[in-house]
Amino acid sequence: MPGPRIASGERVTLRTLERDDLRFLQRAFANPELRYPVGTQLKTEDQLEDWHEDESKDEFLVCLDDAGPGRPDEDADVRPIGAITAEDMDWRRPELAYWLVPEVHGEGYGAEALSLVVDYLFRTYDAPAVGAGVFAFNDASRGLLESLGFEEEGRVRKDRFIDGAYRDRIVYGLLREDWRDAERS
């Protein structure tokens, strides 16, 4: 069962990612349609638990639900559709990793969920910027970041071997003041 609500938008709710949610992650990453664009290798349950136990990151489960504040009722209809992780908050700017299940791609949930996470990070941590990396072939993810005001900051050539070839990773950043300025306008 998803954990307590962190933030809610018009259609998306961010909840804490709990141990019970790891099966959802494992099933999602078994789908090549998701695994290849994200560049994630398959993980066993034990590997996912070790990853989840690492306290140097914030983990959010992206859900569609109508539940009220706090933990959802047992009867509440909570549908997880993805996850967002923010890493490295304690020693540099937070770095985002995110994904949604393929059946909801293109419906605007990603922009809403990432906006909620960026707001949360800038309210919670004293970081001058938030970053994200995306593989050069992932046009949808690049477009999502750019639509939120992230700017391309560099390219890591042949960063990872994915689906039979080495792929470049594009590094994006969003400054706190640029996010605040965009919120005001």
C-alpha cells in the first residue's frame, strides 16, 4: 500500500515509496518499453530492497487517487503510475530520475508530478539548482524537462550501454531563481 501523501496536484498525488511498492517497481522495470529509455537494469527483489534502504535519496510514488490527506484508507482506490527519485541532496544539487508506466505516457502526468517534486525539493533543501539526466534518444523526456524550464548543461558521450549500443546522456539543470520566476509569471 502506498505511503502517506507528500503533495497533490490536480490529477497526481505524490506518496512516499514503501517496501510494499517495490514489487510495482520490479514489474515496471521488467517492461523493455520502460527499461531501455530509462537505462535501468533488471533488479532482484533483494537488490531493490538494498536500493530502497539507501537513505541518501528521497523516493516518491506517483499515484492517481482520490484519497484525502495522509495515508490512504484501505478502501481508497490508489493507482501507482510511476516513481521519481531525488538523489544527492546532502552534498550537492538534487538529481532527479523519473518514469511513468507506458500506458499513461503523453497525458501530462509527468509534468505535473515533476513540478510537484521540484517544488518540494526547493522548499525542503537549500539547493541552488535541481538536475536531471536523460538519454539523447529519449525525445519525450527531453521535451518534458525543457517544458518545465530545465536547460541543457552538457552531454556525457557514450555514457551507458543500452539496447545494443552506447548512448549519450544529456545533463539538464534548473536554477532555483528560474523556477521561482516561472512560478510568478
